[in-house]
Amino acid sequence: MSYFTSPNDRRDGIFHLLEGLSVSSYYHPSPAVATTRNVQMDRYHEPIGNIRKHSCVICLSDDSNGGLCIPTPRCTHLRSICAGCRTQYLYNMICVQGLTRVNCPQTGCHQNFTELDIERWGDSPSKSRRSALESLRSVQAASIPRNKRADERASAEYLRAYTKPCPSCAAPVHRREDAGSNCKSDRLWPGTVDSSLL
């Protein structure tokens, strides 16, 4: 039992006491309505009675003629780009910026345009530039030795076995009796004859 209810009444709260009374509109506020250029807006600044119109994320034109489409077939968001803007977007990303992986232009969407998408919606310069970039990337990848780490490890082992750091500048110097450091240090290896003593 709460403070506002009696044991004889099963209804909760104080509102059962006010049922027969007239209550001013102050206690039942209606949403604030603003007007902008003769268009009524609700409290969320959305037009009243109109369906919200979506616009292209690139050119910001509205969907009045039904020209918006989904950028990639894998996108889960609403239609957000014009067909012409999609073609121009692909051209800009591939031909101007030199990218082979192109993301959806919608903010927060991480879907990529596949090769089939670019073949379907890209213009001819975009298609040819993408194929050239892909072949260039494959040639560059083939020119890098696959066992680069093994080569670096072998170089480090050679330097460890046949060189010693110079006491003055710490540059690697070959371990020969007649070898000096690049910094022209007078110090030589232990066990060698100092040239100044001769």
C-alpha cells in the first residue's frame, strides 16, 4: 500500500482522484510546433504530414524522381546515392586517387565495390585504370622476395660474425687487422699493432 492509495481502492496513483475534474492544458502539453517558411515542423524539426525525403550523399539532391540507389548490393542501409554520382565516385576513387579497393560512400558503411560492381557501374576509364592498377600491384608484389626475413636474418648473422662495432662511432667494422673505422679512430682491435707505435 502506498501513500496515494487506500486499501479500498485497487487503482494506483493519484490520478483516480482527478478523473471527474477538468484539468487545464498546462498539465497535458502538446508537442511544440514550429513553422519555417509556411511548413509546419514538429519538435524534432521534421515536417509534419510529409514523408521524410532522402537525399544523395554526394550531390545532396532529393529523391523526388526516384533516382537514388544502393551503392553496392551488399550494403544494408537505405538508398543513398544517385546512379550518376556512383559512376563519378568510382571514377574519382580509381582514376584520380589511384585506389583499387573502393568503399561505399555512405558514412559508417564498410562495404567494398567488387570487380563485378565496377564492371557494371563504372565508366570505361575506371575499368581500364583499375585493371592497370591491379596488374601493377601484382607485378610489384612479385618483385618483392618472399623470403625477405630470411635474407635480413642472414645479414644480421653475418654482421654479428664478421664485424664489430667501432668503439668511437659504433659503426660496424670488419674484423681484420688492417681495417680501421669510418670515423678514422686511432683505436684498433685488441691484439693488433697500433700504427702510431711503429
